[in-house]
Amino acid sequence: IKMKEAFKNRRICMIANYKRSVGGISGQVDLLLHYLEEEKASVNLVNTKINNFLRPFIIFKAIKEAKKCDLIHIHGCSYMGGFFPIMIGTIAGKILNKKIVVTYYGGEADIFLKKWLYPTRFFLNKADYITVPSKYLKNIFKKYGFEAEQIRELIEIKSYKFRKRKSMKENLLWVRTLEEMVYNPSMLIKCYQIVKRYIPNAKLTIIGKGP
């Protein structure tokens, strides 16, 4: 009840690279929009996934929308495309003196922060709160001097029906884009080789597109 009251009548500006119904960060944004609206919060979404020519001008929309809100919630990840919402959101937040929450996703954080620590620190240090979905990312952020709170990703439980199984088949399913620098499919093959030592009948099915 206290949590619901905390969000009631709150005005939130959400900033993210967003494409409806594709999972990943967009999937989390979808769920947050749904649940925050259920709890009577008002959410303005600023989508930074637009034409590259128009991207520099998105700051004006971010400032316009954030001006109406109590706080800014930014969703971002590693590399320029993923970090862009954090850059835009923190600039808008500091111009307007708004509270800033950054939620950071992605397993490439260690590589990215190591390579781009000084420019990323400039923006991340302007956030009032940083949240990450895993203990792994929390430890990575701590390694580079950032305090992050672990808040697990949302999942729509009612979308999944429980089915009790009397026995388990040795079938593994991996669904990801086949991008080496993003999801590391080569590691999957190495892990599968280890699994085969202990479970010789194990089968692996890979579903995804990419090089």
C-alpha cells in the first residue's frame, strides 16, 4: 500500500531507446509503463531511438517533457547507442534540477567502462541513483567507483503457466541475436561442451539472427 501511495500522482519522465514489443530494455519499459500507470503515476516517454540526423535535437524534447515531471528515469546500456539516453537524460535533469535515476543493463559494462571511464563518469556521477538488474553489474559498477542498487528486472508472471514435469529432457534452448560483441555466442558453445561431458545426450538448439 505504501509503495502504491508513493507513485500515486507522481510525474515521471522516462528516457530510453524504445521499440515496442521487442523485449530487452524496451520490454522492461513496456512493463514499467503499464505498472506505473496502474498505480496512478503519469509517465512521459522520450524515445531516443530515432534517425541519427535528428538525434542531437532530442535534447529539446527531453527538456520539454522533463519540465513537466518530478523525476527522470533513464534506461541505458553500453556503447554509444545504448549510452546516448543517459547523456541526454542527465543533461536535461541538471538543466532543470530534477532527480535523476539511471537503470543500466548489459553484460559488456566492464569492457565499456574500462575503455570510456572518464566520459561515462561525467554523466553517471550526475545521477542521484543508479540501479542495475544483477549482482554481477553491481560489482562491476563498484569496481569503477559507482554505487549501484540491484533491482531485478520485471517479469509478467501471469503470462507463464506452470507445468509440473515428472521428468526433464536434456534439451537446451538459447534465443539471442548472434552478435559476438553483444551476447558472446562463442561462450555458449564452450559451455555446451562442458555440459556434454556430464550429460552426453544433451541437445542444444540456437535460435537467432546475426553474423
